[in-house]
Amino acid sequence: METRPDLSIIVVTYNGREMALTTLRSAQAGLGDITAEWFVVDNGSSDGTADAIEQAFPDVRVFRESNRGFAAGNNVALPHARGRYVLLLNPDVEIAVGTLADLVRSLDERPRVGAASVIQQGSDGQVLPSIRRFPSPARALGEALGAARLRPLHRLQELDLDFPAYQRERSVDWLVGAFLVVRAEVVEEVGLMDDGFFLYAEETDWCRRIAARGWDIRHLPTLTITHHEGDNKRPEMVAQLATSRRRFIYKHFEKPAAVAMHASLVLGHALRLAMLVPMAPFKPGLRPRVRAEAFGLAVLCGTAQPPFGSR
């Protein structure tokens, strides 16, 4: 009988060849004393990413696909995963401290943990807000009004900015999918990711579905990774985030709450535009932010199409 690997590692790529190669080298070097199988789903890269990975890593199974988004890419490989755990790994991540073996042992000791992530830091070494709270009508309004920036009201936002607490193990609502490990039986029970989310909110949706089945979502400071994030403030990325957030709220909330949350998203973009537009003529650096907020607002109001599509 064939032995199951401890970990199935899935990387979805879209260009960024050199960073993807670095990610795979880092993950293999940081494997520790566990067994793993490797999958790369290339979403139509034009820079030779798939060819380079096949040449450098003959043990990695590469799927060549069109670009249907992050969730759809992961869903190509997930049915082939045989590991006891599945790790969704962004192609811009390096392991900084610890090993994947440490993480697997931690999960083995916690049988009710369905999904987990670790400490994520940026290229500058600063901890990133990878722990999030589920959206709610109150949080949507609090974020729109900027109230969540006030210390007493910090829970009125999705981002958990209590960075000292990132050193502690704890249960959370959801975790950023740049590095997300899920128990194999959870994938079987909950199902694949919702590929109606092209980009953003797919991990929020998956974690919500996992938690709804009674599994624990847990932050484990067993391991530290470096996430070399790209520019997520570009107009098309801001508009895509707005698109995905809108889809999430209509999927998971009753219509009155969903409409209220949609209105809060619109209000947030409108208020930020109202603050930025008068300053933009004097601060040219603000103009990309103005375009981003305007694009997000237009998508939410139905006067512009989502940049990458949505179902």
C-alpha cells in the first residue's frame, strides 16, 4: 500500500518566474523531515514560468491552464492531492524561520484544527496583518466611516492589528491565503474553493465554510514566512477587491444585511474619494489612489465591469 505524503503543496503562478523559483527552493529547503508532493498550476504565464519550473524541479507536477483566477487554479490541483494536509502557497513567499515539519507536527497534535496559517512578515521584516475577522454589517460601516482606526473601536474592522498577539497561538475567523494549510479530510468534507471569486475573498469564503462545519481556524506561530507582496493598490486590484467583497456578502448574508453592507462599501469609496480629490492636484502621488477608489466605486455602483471578471 502506497504511503500518503505528509503534505501536498500547491503553488498557483502567473508570471513572476524568478520569484516562483525562489519560493519553491525555499519550501523544499524548509521541508524538514516530512514527505511532500508538489503541484504548480500555471495560469497562462507568458514569461516561461512553467518551463523554468519543469526544468528546475522535475519532481513538481505542473498544470498549464488559462488564467481563471486563484481559486480556480488551486481547484485544478486539489483533487490530485494525496497528502494528509494541503498547503496553498503563494509564489512570492519564502520560509524565514522554522520548517514545514514543525507545522505538520503542530497540526498532528491539534486534531480539530481544520485550517491554519503562521506568522507572515513583509520584505521589510514587519509583521503583516494576516489574521482577519469575518465581515459583518457593523464592521462594514465602521470601516467605511474610518471609526475602526480609533483604538477603542479597533474590532470594527476585519484586520487584526494587535501585532504583539501574533506571537500567541489562537483561534481566529479567517487567515490570508498566501500560506494556508488545510487538513485533507476538511477538503473532502467542505469541498473545493469557490472559483466564482477570481481573486480576493476566496479564502474568507473557504474559512467561513470550514468554520461552519465545526472546525477550528487557528493561527500557529510555529513558523514565520516572508511574503513579498505585489502592488495591491493598483486601480484594477482595488476594483477586484471591491468585486469580491460584494460577492462574498451577497453569498453569506440575508438580503437586508447584504444591501446594507454593499451600501457601506459604496460609502467608504465615496468618502475616500471626497478626501483625496481636493488634495490630488497638489500631491501627484495621490492620483493613482484616486483612480483606484473611483474604479472600485464604479464597479460597486454597476457603472464599470470588474477588471478580471466575476460570477
